Amino acid sequence: MQASKEDRSLGELFAELSRETSTLVRQEVALARTELSAKASEVGKDVGFLAVGGAIAYAGLLAIIAAIIILLGDVIDNMWLSALIVGLVIAGIGYFLVQKGLNDLKQVDLKPTETIQSLKEDKEWVQEQTK
């Protein structure tokens, strides 16, 4: 037969508190792991924007630059000016995509806010249990 909560010794109460606290800590670690994994996934997506933006800018530079330079060079009858104009336009597109990726990365909050809130609540619970 188990003793009622009022009849248990101080040692039993501390043993129960220790068991519950260790379970709580394990659960908090699992929550932090889950939350950080989700945030890492979001950061991975933003890094993907950076990579794709860079690749598109580079592919555009290689695939289109020659044809546009030749076409524009024929129109303005100046090949170096044509190359400069086309290069600036393609670089501008690449810059826009890289900036988008960087701005999205800056907006990601990497703090495990749910875990922090839960730990605060756990601290209050432990303080109440030890009163």
C-alpha cells in the first residue's frame, strides 16, 4: 500500500522530485532538438535561395551574355559598351536574388523560443514543488 502524499518522508519526496525533474529535463531536450531541427530546415531553404540565385545569375551570365552582347554591339556599333551594359544587367539580377536570400536569413529567429518558455514554466513548477 502506498503512503499518501502527506505521510511520505522528505527523502521520498526528494526522490520523486528528482525523478520528475530528470524526466522534465529529458523532455525539454527533446523539445529543443525538435525546435532547432525545424529552424535548421527553414535556414536550409533560405540558403537554397542563395545558391539558386547565384547559379541562375551565373547561368544567365554564361548563356545569354554572348548573344546579347553581339546583338547590342550590332545596334550601337560598339562591342565593349555592349558587353558593359549586358554585364551590369545580369549582375543586377544576381544581386537581387542574393539580397532576397540574405534578407530571408536575417528574419529567421534561431532561438528555441518554445523551449525557453517551457523551461521558465518548469522552473516555476519546481519552485512550487519545493515550497
